[in-house]
Amino acid sequence: MKEIYLDNNATTKVDEAVFEEMRPYFTELYGNPSSMHFFGGQVQKKVDEARNRVASLLGAQPEEIIFTACGTESDNSAIRSALEVFPEKRHIVTSRVEHPAVLTLCRNLSKRGCRITELNVDSAGRLDLGELARALDDDTAIVSLMYANNETGVVFPIEEIGAMVKAKGALFHTDAVQAVGKIPLNMATSTIDMLSLSGHKLHAPKGIGALYLRKGVPFRPFLVGGHQERSRRAGTEATSSIIALGKACEQAALHMEEENTRVLAQRDRLERELLTLIPHARINGGGAERLPNTLSIAFEFVEGEAILLLLSEHGICASSGSACTSGSLEPSHVLRAMGVPFTCAHGSIRFSLSRFTTDAEIDTVIRELPPIIRRLREISPFGREMLVK
Ligand SMILES: *Cc1c(COP(=O)(O)O)cnc(C)c1O
């Protein structure tokens, strides 16, 4: 059975062009870019090219890009750096809906003498900037807020937030793992000090990420050792993966328009049809600005896991929230923070599209999902009661 892959916020297919670009750097051009000989030198040139490509997608300068092993490492590096740069400041502001890469670190730091403010969101997943303003003080070392939410696609007003943070003299980091390649970014005119991205969310392989670090922003490395990445991230460069990330960023720039037209139209059609065909359904984050590829939809009185299993029988791959928390029966921390009622949070499904999604795949979901929900509601005691009403 050919998969219908609608779980692109969990990970993406490596673009063939990206794979071709990285392929020679395993068995043929395997030199160490730090070596003095020509063999390492030619790899160094490709690493430089990759850095230029990543910088170009972000509207940044190449020296502002640090390659890391993943989005999680970029997030951890940014926050830990701020605490070292400002040893006298022990306050961190973040939100209740962050990815675990930020949230778990912050909660661990709260047991080690840091004060953490986790900002709330409203029922549409939006921040209250008044609450942010009240949270900021002279003790605030860093504010870390995500650009776009991986579960709902809700986009935060990052530039407005950055301006408030700058006015208070704190550093501003954003986890833009879900935004890069989907939302046009320009660091040249931005208030962002540090930004995290991850290769496998934009059609590069797993295990490569980058941290944008604005020129002049003080930084302390997370990994120390050799002088790679201008002594900001030690460890021999993951050359093939870096080259792949560069190519993926180049491709993302070429396809950004498509993400915001064709992919958006597919997402909107899926959303519209499901709301029409299935009663008692609602969009999580529907009232907010959202990523063009993400649809988080709640079906009352059904279990998300049951929906996923039945979808899977038709080859349809979706998610019941974040892949990091699935496997537990707790509703997602994001939906809970939004105050989504228990009966809805349990029946929430995330479809996340990509530029490889076809209209025929969307047609299949529109055909297969309504009878699945109907069947599940028929066998659920709550569902039967609801259907009688
Ligand atoms: C996937 C993801 C991460 C983690 O990236 P990895 O490269 O898997 O470590 C962090 N933040 C967000 C918003 C994500 O979606």
C-alpha cells in the first residue's frame, strides 16, 4: 500500500534533489573540511556554499549560521547560552505551548535556580502580549517563544514580541523549526537574536539543524572542543547533512510561493469539506493566524488513536498531536493550554501537508474520514447519546 503522508510536521521526505546533492559526500568526497589538503578543501567549499544557502533563506549573513545536530540542540544551545552570558539574570520567559525541546529544558532549569514564566494562550492558541509585558523584568535573561506551533500551526507575532523583549534588554530566541520554508523570513530587518531550525522538517535528512545567531549577540557554546563553526559549536562538521540542509533551504526558497498557494488551497479544501461532512467538528487554532500546511481538527466523542488506526488501514498517515507525546493517553499539552474541552482534545487529529501532497490524496481523506468518524461514534457510548440528540 502506498502511503498518503500527511504528517509533515513530524518529519518530511528527503527531497530527491537534496539526496543527490549529499550523496557524493559519503564514499567519494569524504574529507574533513578542516584539513589542509585539497581533498578537505573541496568539502569546505561545499560547506561554505551550504551556509550561504541557509543564510539566504533567512535573509541572514553566512557568519550568523551555526550548524547543529538538530532543532533540539539549537533550542538548548540558545537558552543555555543566554544563562551563561547573563550570570546575574535567572528569569526565562516561554509559553505553555512550546515544543518539549524548549519546555522540558525550562522545567529542568526551574529546579536549578531559574525562574520560569510560561505564558498562557487563549482558546485559539494566541498569546496575550499584555501578559508578556508584565512578565518581563530586569532579571529576564531570555525570552524563547516559538514562531509557529507544530501541533496547531498557530503563528505568534514574533516581530512585535521581539520589539518588546529588546526594549527590556533581554535576548530573544525563537524556535522557528515549523516556520522556516513556510513563512518568508528576513533577519536583516528582524528583532530576533537567535533562531532555531531543523533539516528534517524541510525535506533534508534527520540529524541536522542550525542556529541563527545575530552578529554582535554574545554567545557561549553548548559543545566545546575543536574550533569548528568559529568555535561556537565543536565537533567535526556533518558535511553531507550540512550540504543537504543547504540544498533543502535553496529548494524551500523556490517553493515558498507554492506552500502559500497550492498547499494552502489543499489544506483549506480539506478543512472545509471535513467541517461540512462531519458534525461536531472544530478547528483547533481556527481563529488565529496559522501555517498554510497544518490542520488540527477535533472530533467530539471519539478517540484520536482509534481514528489514526482506521486511517492507517487506508494508508493515511496523520498524527494525534505531537509525535513526542503520542503513546501516552494524556491529551496534548498544547490543546490543554488552549482549554480545548477534554472530549475534543482526545479526538483531535493533525494533518500536515507538504509540497509533495497531491489533490488525489486530499480526495482520499475527504472520502475515507467521515465514515470512520461515524462508525466510531456509533460504538462510543458518548457518541450514541450525542447522535440521538
Ligand atoms: C521537530 C521540532 C523540534 C525538534 O527538532 P529536532 O530536529 O527533531 O530535534 C523543535 N521544535 C519544533 C517546533 C519542532 O516541530
